Amino acid sequence: MTSVLFVVSEEGYWGEECVDPLETLSDTDASVEVATPSGNKPVVDDRSIDPENVGEETAEWVKEVHRNDQRLQNPKPIAKADTDMYDAVVFPGGHGTNWDVNQDKHARQLLREAVEGDDQKALVVCHAVGLLAFTRDSDGGMLVEGREVTGFPNEWEQNIVDDNDLMPDGRKLPYWVEDEVKAAGGDWDAELDADASVTVDGDLITARGPESSHEGVMALIEALGVAPPA
């Protein structure tokens, strides 16, 4: 059976970017597990369950899954996850990843082994694409160097943070994903004129943001060769 690990932020994951891929994969014959940096429950970004931001239907859907899905309620620590146990690793986005997942050495190891290995795939969404800016390959170079990627663009970020890079909740954004991924050698194109943006480069799949999360997981399903949901 195909097995997939979700690595989810404890500092604030974006609801749709986790819940859509999680539920979509659950409708296939794949088994899904969840990990967080410390093994504590993931935290959903309040902005991603605000009906004024995402609509009433999406807000209620995310809240219901977040509250009731036992995989999200009982995650394992990332350090206890072994890439060889999984066919794919999924990194949902959200600003919270800037503070935990993207800075976690075990998350970097999972991503590196999934992308460099012969049998695994990785799907990285939105702000979690920042993980690529800090992940080195097995030779010590940057894993993202020369790879085609999409992710959360600066043009969108500037509409969220203030002039001091403060988030609406008062936290200082430590870096902008697009800047860091480009600096690490990534071939960046967020396709701002497109409704969705998903890029496949070998075993690495990246998706721009919430509206791209479903297309991203469908690309992963195709890459894994599992039957898509009915």
C-alpha cells in the first residue's frame, strides 16, 4: 500500500493547504500519517479559518477536519519518521512553517531523502517551499539549485506584512520565501497570471498556495501511480 507522511506546522499551518491534500489522499488507497516538529498537535492559522478570508464553507470544513481527524490530533515527532517507510512526504504551507518546519533538520533530511531517493516523492506547498532554501543535498550543495519551483511570491507577501515585516498577529516574518529560494539557486516562477501554479521537477512537486493545493496533490497522486479519488 502507498504510504504518505504529512509534516505539519505547530506554529500555524494554512488550513486548505493541509486539509485538501489530506482528505484527497484519504479518498485513495494510500495510508496517511502526520508528523510535527515536536510531536505536539499542529496549530491551524486563524486567518485560514476566518470566513471573511476563505469563505464559510472552507472555514467550516477545515475546522471540522482539524478538530476530528485523529491523525492531526495524534502526530508523531518528525525525528521519529523514517523516509524509507513512506512513498511520499507532503509539506503543507502556512506562515508558521517559517518558524518551525523550514528550520527543522529532520524535516530537511526527510525532504532531501525523498527528492534524492529512487522511490519517494515530495509535495511542498506555499510557505513550506522555504524549506528548500535551507536543505542541502548529499554532496553539500543546495537541493533546490537548478530546480524549477513555485511557491508563495513576494508580490503576495507584501500585501500581508507591514513595512517592518510584521505579520497581522505581531510576529516578525524572519524571511520571504521567494527571496531565499532564489538565493539558494532555485529556478523560481510563481506564475502570477495563472489561477493555480504547480511545478513538477523530478521527484519534487511544488505548489504556490491554497488555490494550488488540490492541483498539487493530484500531481502527486499521478506521480505515485495510485488510483485517483472517484
